[in-house]
Amino acid sequence: MNSGAIRAGWTRGFVELRQSFTNGADLFSHFLWPGLMLAGLFYFREDAFGSSGFALSTLALPSILGMNVALGMVSMSQQLTGEREDGTLLRAKALPDGMRAYLIGKIISVSGTLLADLAVFLIPAMLIVDGLAVGSLGSWLTLGWVLVLGMVAALPIGAVLGSVFATARAQGLLILPILGLIAISGIFYPLTSLPEWLQWTAQIFPIYWLGLGMRSALLPDSAVAVEIGESWRHLETVGVLGVWAVLGLILAPIVLRRMARRESGSRVAERREKALQRMG
């Protein structure tokens, strides 16, 4: 990859990132979702999980961080699908190294937005929720490597999914299985409370492992009692997230190249015509 594509990608990414925080509608969305999650944590702050002595809000806070990292794949997919439909990808394809610069820019903008949204949620959440263990350097280092590995695992998969769906309407169907995975991944209630077959299903996908990694970073050691095997399983977390990261990094360039080759002005016009017919 030449330096021109990298520079163009960085410039594109930071322009998109700046626009997302200066546009009124986008800025509102940056605070809406974290605000709703904060309201939920506040509501459940006095509800305990069984006899563990831990409040549900304490267990859920780091899990929600992991969930939001995993949902980065949905954001990546939505943006790729939408910009494929409106012709942005076709224009990028026409430029020298345009697809490489486009992908770099999209990763930067989605990652930056994700980090900002996590900060908007985490900073006030730490004031609402008691029982966190955030006083040591080790906690923040663990939070850091789980966050980075999680984004590397999630965003390329999002790029693959964004290449698969031809329209934003079809891509919207993706949220249904994602919500199902969130429900069985121990985000809002410990996984050990679910049937064993659901526990095994959840452990195939990255959402559970991102939640587990975040809990290991932000919760005291005694909280491990509610986890599977009473262990934070860091090696397994690295292994599963690493497999998803490698899979995404291998597939994303291949799928994006094939998708870009199929793009043409006639295809964009056809999708626009269908969208106008639906609106009419």
C-alpha cells in the first residue's frame, strides 16, 4: 500500500470524524444511546445478582462497553452499505488507490466515533456505579488490549457484512441476529444463569468475549465467581478474538475488491430508482 493511499485515508477519516461531531443529528445520536444506557444502569443500581453481592449495574457496565465495541461491526456495515447505495464507493473506485484510501478512512472514522461514544458513556457511568476496580494500572492496560483487539476483530467483519448487503434496507435485517446474540452473551445478565447450550453458542461469537474481557478489567477479582469456570480466561479471550480478527482481515480485502469490481453507474442508478419507488 503506497503512502498516498494512507495519507488520503487518514485525511478522509478525520474529515468524516469531524463532521460527525459538528452535524446536529449525528451529535445527538452520540449522546442518545449512551444516555439510554446510563439511565438503565441508574435504574438497576440497587438490584443484586443472586447472592453474589454484586449489583446488576456493576456487572453490566463493563459488559456494555464490550457490547458497544462489537456493535462497531454494525456501524461499519451500515456505512459501507449506505455509501455503496448512494454512489460514494463508485466515486472512490474511480480514484487511484481509492478503495484502499476509502477503507482506511472508514476504519479511522468508525474507530474514532466508537472511542468517543465509549468515553461519553464510561466517564459518567463510573460516577453512578459502585464496586468497580479501576484504581490500578493493570485494569487500564487490560481495558486497552481488549478494546484494541476487539476493534480489530469487529471492524473487518463489519466491512465484510457491508459488502454482502446490496441495500441499506436489506442491511437492516442484520440487527435482528445481533440483538439475539447480545441477549445470550451475558451482557445484561451473567451467562452462567442461562442454559448450557446457550452458553456454548454465545462463546462462539466475539460479543461474549468482549464483555468478559471488559469485566476482567473493571471488576474486582471476587466478581469472577459468577463467570464460567470462575475464571477470567484471558488466553481464551485472546484466542477467540484473535481468530475473528484474522478471519476478518483475510476476508475483508477479498470481498471489498470483488464488490468494487461489480460496481457501476448503472447499478447505482438502479438502486436509486428502487429506493425512490419504495419512498413513493
